[in-house]
Amino acid sequence: MTPFIRDLGKDPHDRHQATKLLANWHTAAVAELPGPPLPFHPAAALWGAMMTARAAAMICFRQIDKPSIELLLGGRDLPDPETPAAHFSADLCLRHWAGLARMARSLSEDDPLVLAMHAFTGQVPLSSIGLELPLPLEHPIFLHSGLRQLLAERAMDRSDQAALAHPLVAATLRTKLGAYTATLGRALPSPVPLLS
């Protein structure tokens, strides 16, 4: 295994500097997030940065074998996965995950890295938008109105049909588009009629 990948984040000074940088990014990002403010979650932000760095490094070092890929992308879960704040903080870097996964796929469709990156998104659905992967019907990110809107806007921007088919995503976009739904929301599925 490449030492660069194995030793990412081991140095306390590097972790401290990374946390400060991520906190600054959070301050800027949370100012644009609608809904109740979400606090910075340092452990989740560092975890997201670490996973993003590992994936990027593995795209460059393609000789890494499947057990090493699984070791580097598995085994550590998102801290406090039930809290919207953790998902938002992790997404400071993981928002680039879909782009990285597409880069990996363009090099080799059946690469174990591609499969591992797709499997990883089960932990972070907010960061999977753009990969056309199904979203869970229920998830903590949907409990926060701002994260729901962020996910919906990202799905629209990236034309992610799988995400746009999610009932909460579609409903959020219909509310946001209002009178323009008929023209701008053509990709949205028809609303499910309510049972009386």
C-alpha cells in the first residue's frame, strides 16, 4: 500500500491545520444554507476530508489492490451519522465525491475502486448526487429543511434522475419552483395522489 495514502492525517499538526481550514469553509458554506443553522462537526469534517483525499489518491495510484481499497474506504463510519450537522460538515469535501467517482469510472468501469466508491455513498447520500444511485426513503438529512433543499438543488443541477425521483426531493423542488414547475420541473415525477 502506498505510504502516502496509509499515513494521511496521522500528524497532529496537520490535523489541527486541516480542522481550522475546514471550520473556515463551514462558516462560509453554512451562511448560504437555509433553515436552522448547523454547527461545525470537526470529526465529521476531518473524516470527509480524509475519505476524499484517499479516493483522489487511489485514482492516481491505480495499482492498489481490492483489499487495500476496501481497507481505506471501509472500516471507519461517519461520526454521529444521525445528526444533520455531521452530514453537512462531511460534505465540505465529500461534495466532490461524485466527480471523483466519475473520474475513476472513466478509467475503468469495472474497477474495484468504482464499486467501493459507489458502496461508500450509502453513508453519505448528500455527497452521492450525480452518480444516479438510489436514495434511501428516510435519512437524517431529510430532517433538516436546508439540507433537503441543498440535496434537491444539487440533484437538479446535476440532472440526477435517481435523486429527482425521490418523493421528498421532488416535493422540495416543486415547492421551490412554484409556478415554474411546469416548465422547469419537467424531469420531476408526477406527484403521488393522496389517499382519502
